Amino acid sequence: GIGMAIAVELSKVGARVILSGRDENRINEALKHLQGEGHQSLCLELSTPSEIMPAIKALVKKTGPIYGLCHAAGIVKTRPLGACSTKSVQEMLDVNLIAGIELARVVARRDIIEKEEGSILFIAAAYGVVGMSGEVGYSATKGAVIASARSMAVELAGRNIRVNVISPGMVMTRMAENAFKFLSEEQVDAITDAHPLGVGKAEDVARSAAFLLAPQSSWITGTNLIVDGGYTAR
């Protein structure tokens, strides 16, 4: 949901977008919603990091250098600490953190990214900043994303590659809608009330992402932009 909204927003402002995901049919369907021309698809299974470099290197031979990367993929397994197995945490780490680091490592290579500048963006979560019951593993992965992005920002600044993070609050995506089906009306109201400006839309995050990825934000790096309708302000 958020990744799709970001792709659409980027296409609106003139970017040529490479859409990546594990389901080739869904990627091709998503391409139809992008404005402009020259967009590409890249079918990747992020839980298998060894596939990332060869796939991107092969694509860049066709597209030319990449300017920006947005890692918006993520999985969440909500469960109390007593049921938080190492297996479930590892599954979230593989996609939420390790795949993102590998994507950044590959895209930041001198033979892949633009020579003059570049922008890398990670989508984390408000739960990486504040605590929430049942999200021990998920919060750990998102907090790690925020921390690793800061170190990347410092390391890559000498090559004029910026690295930033957006931490959204509750955004009404298809995943969220499915999760809400298992909640009582009181639970849904509690989540909504916790956001002073209400639950967000994917487009709210997408506009912020387009700003941080664009050259116009050339003096911003190492930041974590919280886009949460006031959730963490309480």
C-alpha cells in the first residue's frame, strides 16, 4: 500500500520508477497506475538477499544508473512476548532490516548509483520510536532500520548520497484493513483516537517520501521523519 502510493507519487513528479516485489503479476498491474513512461519492473524475493545484487546489476545495464532507492517492504507479526519466537523475529529481520541493508549496499555501488548524488530512503514505523504491546520483534526491526540509516548517512555523505527514514503511524492500507477485521469496535476506536489527526492514508507518507528522495532536499540526511498524525506527540 505505502510502496505503491510512493511509486505513483514519484511518477507524478517525473521520476522513472523501478517497481520491485515478489509477485510479478501484481508488479505489472501496479505499473498501469504510474504516470509517464520508461518505468520498469524487477521481481525480487527480498527474503533471499543473494538474489538482490545480480538482479539489480542486470537491470542497470538496461536502465542506466539509479538515483534513488526506497525500501518500503515489510512484514509484521503481532504477538505477545511469550509467543515471540526467534523464528518469527528472524523472518521480520530478514525482510525489514537485512534486505534493506543489502539493497542499500548494492544501490550505493559506484557502478550502479548516479556519480554526482543519490538518495536512499527507508520506511520504518512509529513503533521503532515508541513502545507497543505485542510488537517486540517488529519494533526491534524498525528501530534497527532507523539506527542503521544514521550510520549509512554518515558513511555515504562523502559521496553525496543521502540516507533518510520515514516512520509512519497507523496508515490505512490493505494490510491494516485486514488486521482491523479481527479487532473489536472499541479497539479500532482506540487506535484511531491515539492519532490526533486520525489514521493516515498511504498518500500522506508518499508525499513525504517524494520530498526526501528528490534533489530539492539535498541538505537533509540522517533524519527520521515521523509522519504519524500526532501519534508520538502524546
